[in-house]
Amino acid sequence: MDINLKRDLCFFDLESTGLNVVRDRIIQIAIIKFKAKGGEPEEMTMLINPGIPISEEAMSVHGITPKDLSNKPTFQQVGQKIRDFIGDADLAGYNSNRFDVPLLMEEFSRVGIEFDLLNRRTIDVQRIFYKMEPRTLRAALKFYTGQQMENAHDALADVQATIDVFKGQLEKYKGVDFVDDDGNVSKIPVRPDIQSLHDFTNDMRFLDATQKLKMDHNGVPVFNFGKYVGKPVAETLVKDRQYYGWIMAKEFSSQMKQIVKKLVKDYEKKQKTNNNR
């Protein structure tokens, strides 16, 4: 790598049990270390038994299951080896400042290994991407149409710019398939068809914009938060009316509350029909 290094530089990535940097645990770590003295980069990769469950959502992303980790070492057992490999190197990754670095620091702290950032520099490659290729309406208008944004943040001007961007997207991606990170192919999702565009621009796993409710792998609406996380919404709330009342009284989105009401109503109607048979 053609870069001036005064100290070793470790690019690293973590897979984890979930996205909470305090509560979740590392289940895989991979590091490639570029050495200031030159020579070939050194690599380290290992699976780690987290000692806690892996969330369903995390497994759907990285595909690592509890069975894969059953005979792997814990972080307590390999933490010092990882610390020694990193040494006093600077750190780099993708979205690493917000996730990988704090999660790794939590793991070290949990097993009593000192690891701080006081004398380290960190590079977040995602931040380079986002800063150099800003995802603003102004940038999108320039990218898709070549036009310069005028009267930014005037509502009418913003709407017109959005329409122009949309037209540019329909033209640019005409006949183009989309391949996601897992290699799944969506056949020409950006085309003049409202349903196709709706499906492409919404995460269909979630039922509401705040992502409090989602569909499980069987297509059943389940909670994505709280004490009933992963449990069927309708069945749970019919049994626990107090929790239903709590949801209706708290500051959840009106969209979520509407969905909850309908799910409960439909469930009760189905139960009544079954009882009358």
C-alpha cells in the first residue's frame, strides 16, 4: 500500500451478536496489519464464542450460527493475543469509529485488558466515502442531472429537484439489475413501476418506520423491542392487555399504534370465527 506509515496500521472488521456496542459481543474478528518497517502485511482472523445468544437479525447478515462457535475460544481466552497483534498500531475500518472500535474496546475492558485510543489514530473509510460523495439532494441533483442546486431548502425548489433526480435515476438505471451484499439479484428494480419502486426503497422486514415491529422468517409480525422481542404481536397483546394499553399510552408512532390495533383486531376476529365453528 503506497502510504507513508510512521507506525503500524491495522485494518480490521468485526462480526457480532448484534449492534449494541455495550451489550453485544464479538463473534469474528479479522485484522490485516501493514507494518511501518515494510514487508508483507500480517493477517489474523478467528471465530470467538460470545457466551450470549446471537440475534436473529445479526445471523441473517453474517450467517454465523451458535453451532459454528460452540467449540471456539472465548474473548477471555484470545483477548491478549489480539491485543498483542495490534500492539501500538493505528486503526482503520469501515464504520469503525462508530461500531468496531468501541465494541472492541468494550471487549478488552470486560476481560481486564488495557486498550485506549489516547495515542492511536483512527481512520474510518466510510467517513471518507460519505464526505467525498455526500448523500444530499444537492449532490444527487448534480450526479444524476448535471444541474446545480438553486434555492436549496426552499420547499418547492426541493420538490422540483427531487423530481429531476428521480427522472435521472429512472434513466440511469434503465435495464440495470441490483445485486445486494449477499449476491441476491433484483431484476431491474428501478423502473417506472410504483410497486417495484416501493419494494426497492423500503425494507420489507419492518412494518413501521420506527422499526418496532417486523416480520419473522415465517411471515408473522413480531416485536422488535422490549420484553416481548421476537414474540408474535397479536397473540401476545391479546393475552397481555396491560402491555397493549401501555403501548397505546406511550409515545410510540401513530403508524405503529395503527398497525398494532389492526393486528389485534384481525387476530380476535379470527379467534372468534374459529370458536364458532
